[in-house]
Amino acid sequence: MRRAPRHGMNEPIGRRRWAIAEGWIPSGSTGPAPQMTSHETASILNVSDADAHVEITIFFEDRDPAGPYRITVPARRTVHQRFNDLRDPEAIPRDTPYASLIESDLPIIVQHTRLDSRQAENALLSTIAFAAEE
Amino acid sequence: MRRAPRHGMNEPIGRRRWAIAEGWIPSGSTGPAPQMTSHETASILNVSDADAHVEITIFFEDRDPAGPYRITVPARRTVHQRFNDLRDPEAIPRDTPYASLIESDLPIIVQHTRLDSRQAENALLSTIAFAAEE
Amino acid sequence: MRRAPRHGMNEPIGRRRWAIAEGWIPSGSTGPAPQMTSHETASILNVSDADAHVEITIFFEDRDPAGPYRITVPARRTVHQRFNDLRDPEAIPRDTPYASLIESDLPIIVQHTRLDSRQAENALLSTIAFAAEE
Amino acid sequence: MRRAPRHGMNEPIGRRRWAIAEGWIPSGSTGPAPQMTSHETASILNVSDADAHVEITIFFEDRDPAGPYRITVPARRTVHQRFNDLRDPEAIPRDTPYASLIESDLPIIVQHTRLDSRQAENALLSTIAFAAEE
């Protein structure tokens, strides 16, 4: 007989503001598209019972920020958003350093992953984003 | 003669609620099984003197969450749990984005690692999970 | 009709003091320079409306620290600073373990990335830096 | 004319207790030793003006913990400690999941890195360790 912890199953988990300082979408790829296409992803998790409305702002080295890009993360769902696929209000340029600010009306969790397939074998990186205090 | 710090050797370390926003088990592998099989792992550490009862819930992009998956991390032990090996109540589909919520009745530490061996050379990523405030 | 969250768009995000314990610039590279040159980068994001003045101090295993290296991260910009390119007051030696302390007069976000291209295929790692409490 | 921030240059940065849930030293390697030998490293930074006395305890899946392993991180120095090189009180077995608890008498910063060179091209991972509240 074991205990069922389930502490706080209904409590929110996460933060409303996140930042990812590292960003770079390589222009080249090897391997079959789209799985092996070089890309950067913000993986977002919303464990709450309501939809989260998320805005992403992209910062650059030598121009004003782009965005906001708006996405919805439905209640009790995850969205793995490729930065490559952001189009509105503008596409993110390749081979260009950028950073991102991710703001939500509900607590979410954000993780950053890059697949770099410019060379024959892929490189993968992932890191938790920086969560602002609330 | 050096000092023995041992501050808080008996104090708990960790948190009770963790989240990993990034999840993906590749369906393909190269190299000898099982070490070189593509997999995702949640490495869990319990430094306390009692067993920790852990529940994992898996979130998807387009369906309701799966779980809870129940595992026990014994007192003063680590468990490196492959998501590939979770079977009850259901296996986690391959090539499908997911995220996970990890809840425990005692403080634990959680780290996330993926070995991707779809191509000839492996890619490895690891990141600390997000820890909820308590 | 969706809500525009924009909570705190004008609030600062980040911290003033960061540390990266891991540092190593490989001396060898393969692939076209400079993109594929082995390097370590501190990606810094400043979302505030004023320029951030940043000082980097480099720590070694067997000698006194080097620095400070001074860089400016303009308002609402990111700088992806390669440690390879730091020259004043001195270059950082290759194949030598180091660590870094990054201090700013305004809140910033810092992430650490290494591209290791000593062998034919690159390895990539990235991790959020450690943020001091304020 | 720019400001010299130097806020808190003499304030401690870091925490006294850290944990790394993921650990695995591969038994095989390719490439020249020792740089390309598969290894796991705890990179530790001590920015304070006094030596830090550090104790590492290693946790396993199926036996009692090993240690403590004692190392000194001198004032204003970093130590990149390979787990492969820990010998006293016992070597860490290869191909075995483990986790580590790192305790210091002064605040330090800890980062975890693995070089996996079992296959022809290396895989690298790195993540910040989990810092206990104080």
C-alpha cells in the first residue's frame, strides 16, 4: 500500500515571464526534413486548467526587437514551438544571434532546445530558460 | 587538519514538484542496445532517510495527459528512470512531443537527459528540471 | 479575441551577478572559420530601456583572476560575446580550465554555450548561468 | 566615460549545498587521452577570499552512498574535478548510474559536464547543478 502524493495537483506550477539569452537558427541542414532540419524550439508546458496566452519578443544585436509573436498553449497541454516557424509579424533571420522574452498570462514552464544539423552528425543542446521572480 | 563541513548533512535537499517542458523519444537508434538506444531519462536523487513516492504525469500537444506513472526512489538512492520503459498505465509514443510533471511526497532533485542515436554518432543533452517554489 | 498579457513588459527581468563555473576553449577546430571555430560564448540579454555596463572576471585553477573585461549591452539588445575574442587586458589561454563571474549595473540574463569542433563533427553544450540572489 | 559597476565584488556568490542527479562515466573512449577520455566533471568556482572545503557524496541505485570525497577549492580559484579521478575512499564504477551531493563550508558555484567519447565523435553535455536554498 503506497501513498498517493498528488500534493498540489491543482496548484499552478511555473512562472509568467521567461528569458532565453541564446538564440541562433543555422541556415544549413543535413538529413531528412523536417525532423532533421536545423531548428530552435521553445518547449512550453501549461499544467493549469485554462489556456495560456503567450507572447514572444525577439531581441537582436543591432536592431530593434521583433514581435510580439502570439501563441496559445491550451489547458493541460504542451506546445513545442519552433522559432523557425514564427512568421507573424516577421520571420526570424537565419545565422543571426538573437534572444527571446516569453510572457504569459498564466504560469508556464519554458525550456530551450537547438538541433544543429549543419554537419553530417547532429548536435543537440537544451537548457531551462531563466524564470523571473514574481 | 581540515574542517569537516557536513553542514546540514541531515537536512533535506530538493523540491517536491518538478517540470520538464521538453520531451521526445526518437523512434530510431544506431549502436548496441540498450546502452546506445535512443532514450530520455529523468534522473532522480533522494538524499533523505525515507523512501520517496514519485508520480509522473505526461502532457501532450493534442490529447489529455497520461499517468500517473508511479515509481519509488528509496532512501539515499538515485533512480535513473528511462521514459522509454514506462508502461503502466500506457507506453509513451515515439516521435511525439511531450512534457512531464514530477511530484513527490519528499524533496528530490530531478535532471533530464536525452541520448539521440538516430544518426551514426550520438547526441546528448541534459538540463536541470524546473523546480516549483514551496 | 484574445487577451494581450504584456504583464510587466516594462519591468526589469534578470539579475545583476552571474557565474559560469565551466569554461574551456579548445585549441583545435575543424570546419570553416569563424562559424565552426571552437568557441565559448556568454549570451547576454538586456531587455531594459538603458544600456547595461558589464564586467567579466575570469578565474583559473592555478593563477590569480584576469580582468575585468568590459562590455556594453545596449538597451533592448542581446550580445553574444565569444570568450575567444576577449583581448583587453589579456587573451584567455586555450586548453585551460577557467570560470567566469559576470557583473552588471542593470539586470541581465546570461547563458553559456560551447561549440567544440576539434573532431570532424561538432559538439554543442549550453546551460543557464548561476544567478545570484539580490 | 563609463561607470564601473563592481557592485558586490566582495560579496559572496553561490550556495553551500548542490546536487547533480545525473551521473554516468562511460567505460569506453576514442581519441587521445586524457583530453578525449570519456569523463564527468564537476566544475566548481570559489570567488571568495578564503579556501572552500568541499565534500562530495556519491549516491547509487542499489547500494549505500560512497564518500565523502574531500577537495579544496582555493580562494579566488576554480577546480574542474573529474569524477573519474576520485580515488579516496574508493573509485567510482564505470557504466553505473550515480548522483552526487556537493557540500561546502563557503558559497560556491557548481556545474556538471560530461564528455562521452565512446563513439568516433564526442558528445558533450553540461548543466547547472541544483542549488539548495539557504
